[in-house]
Amino acid sequence: MTFAASRPAFAWLLGLGGAIAFFLLFVLVLDRNPFTVFGAVLVGAFGSDVGLNRTIARAIPLLLLSAGLLLAFRAKFWNIGLNGAMYMGAIAASGVALYNPTAPGWLILPLMLLSALAVGAAWSLIPALLRVWFGASEIIVSLMLNYVAARIGDFLVISYWKDPNGRGFPGTATFQEGFWLPRLGSSNVHLGLLFGVVAMVAVWLVLSRTVWGLRVDLVGQGARAAQYLGISSAAVLLAVAGVSGALGGLAGAGEVAGLNHRLEAGVTQDLGYTAILVVSLGLLRPWLTAVACLAVAGLLVGGTQVQLQFGLPSAVSGVLLWAILYGVINAQNLAERWKGGAPPFRPAAREGTAAAVVSRLAASSGARGPRDGLGSSERSG
């Protein structure tokens, strides 16, 4: 095999190897054995039934959020607002439960999920409509709406919906058991896992096997190309915005109905931002993104093991995660440059790969580093 043929593999080896080397050096600076720390993260996430249970539970909302972002980003609708859609979905589902406390569960639980889907879709349509009608930046609008949704949720859980018996804790009363999503045995894995898997498979089928999926990709390639082929870019953008927001709302409903069984302050745990990182690692491909969901969830959960065993901040696992992300971006950019015959370290004239674009969006959104993000019910479990 010639060097030219092996350039892509060498680029990926260089990018990922550099990321791992950075993490090893970072842990060494903290005066810890990096291989022991990395092993502790893996054991904490996958080395026991409890760890695996927590990892899968954390992957559930990431699957739904990532499926929505895949559609939006493939159409180059840069929706940074799924954290807000997730919050609004949790609020909508909680409102249905709180205002119908004596109604039968077989009726209220589906209404909770449907209301979360509808409200999440409506929330994400706001930046889409403003882009279509006025040319507003969906990045800025959707990002600002995240804070609006969070403040609405905070207001409700410390005022009108606050549990009078909650000892001052900002949260609602626990929903009646009939409003809970079914769980797998005594674990934290609930029916939302099925929703997430179905959503990811559906997105894969739509993008790879349908005419509408081809339209999404064509709109992502540019408005002129879509217009030439008679495709309405506005209709596609509104559709992907609505679907992505609906999936974000469903993720919020899953947290309150399947995990916490109540609405709490900070219920999203910033997973809407973490999902941006997930689709970046997945290179905007459904199956890679699904694997990235499980890997990222494992790093989030495994970080708590590092904190307990070594006395280090759980954010150490986040450092590894971000190092891998930028390693993937650098490897992809380097492979593309070498493939085109460009010098490897000269600034590229083109915009960059999809992963690089998504990463820049994550950075511009002010996304905080990954967190374990366990609800009170999960912590007690």
C-alpha cells in the first residue's frame, strides 16, 4: 500500500492519537495514572449492572435529541434550541399530570407524551419561522429560547407548581404512579429507550431510503440547488424544525415521566447541548451517532466513579470527551485535505467538514461541559 493510499488512515491515527495523548498528559499533570483513571471511567459506566443501568438511562434522551439534530443539521438548519424544546416538553407533560391528578393513567400518560411532542415542535418552529420569514439566524434565536424555556420552568417549580411538602426544594409533587412510563424491572431504563431506538431507526430510513430524505440533503447543499429542482426550502426547514423539536419535547417528557416522576429545576441537565457533541462524534450519520450516544452516556456516568475513587472532578471524563471530539474533527479535516492533494497543515479555503461546523456551533452556544446529569430519582436508584 502506497503512502497516498494510506493517508486517510494515517490522518485518523494522528487525530485520535493526539487526542488520547492530550488526555494522558492532562491526567499526568493531575498526578494520577491516566490508564487507571480511564479504566475507572469504563468500569463505572459499563463494569457493573448499576453502572450499565445508569448509562442506558442517560443514553435515552440523547438518542431522541440526537435523532432530531441529525435531521436539522443535515438540512443545515442549525437548531441549537433542543435544550429549550426538551424543557418545554417536560413542562407540558408535567402540566397534564398535575392538573389531572385523579384521571386514569391509560388516558393521561399518552396525553403527556402527545402534549410534549406538540409543544416541543411548536417551540422549535419559532426560530424556523423567523428564518424563513425574516432571514433571522436560527442559531441566535434558538439559543436565546433555551434560556427562556429554562426560566419558565424555574418560575413554575418555585411558585405555582411547587410541592408544598417538598421542604423548600424547587420541584413539583410526585406524579401518581399511573402516569409513570413503564420501567424494565427495578432499573431506571424506561419505555423511552424504545422511543429513542425507533426515532433513530426512522431517521436513518428517512435520510437513506426516502425521497424526502433526499430533499433534506439537497436543501442542506444550498437553496439554489433545491430551487432549481423545484424543492421548497422553506417547507423542508419547517418540517425538520418541527420534527427535531418534537423529539426534543419527547425527551423531556421521558425525563419527568420515566425517570424523575416530577418536574425539577434543571431537568434537562444541558443534554440538549451534549447532543450537539454526540452528532459531531457521529459525523452526522445515524448509526455512528447511536454508538456515540452510548459512549457519551458512559463517559458522563463514568465520571462519577473517577470522583469517588480518585477525588478528581467528574469533569475529567468531559475532558476526554472533548479531546476525542476535536481529534475526530482534526482527523476528518486532515483526511479530506490529503485526499484532495492539499498540504496537510495549510489553512483550508473551504468552510470545513460537517463535524467542524457543528463543533463551532456548540462552542458559540456557550455549551457547558458534559455532566453526569442524574435526576433525583436516578441518584436514589
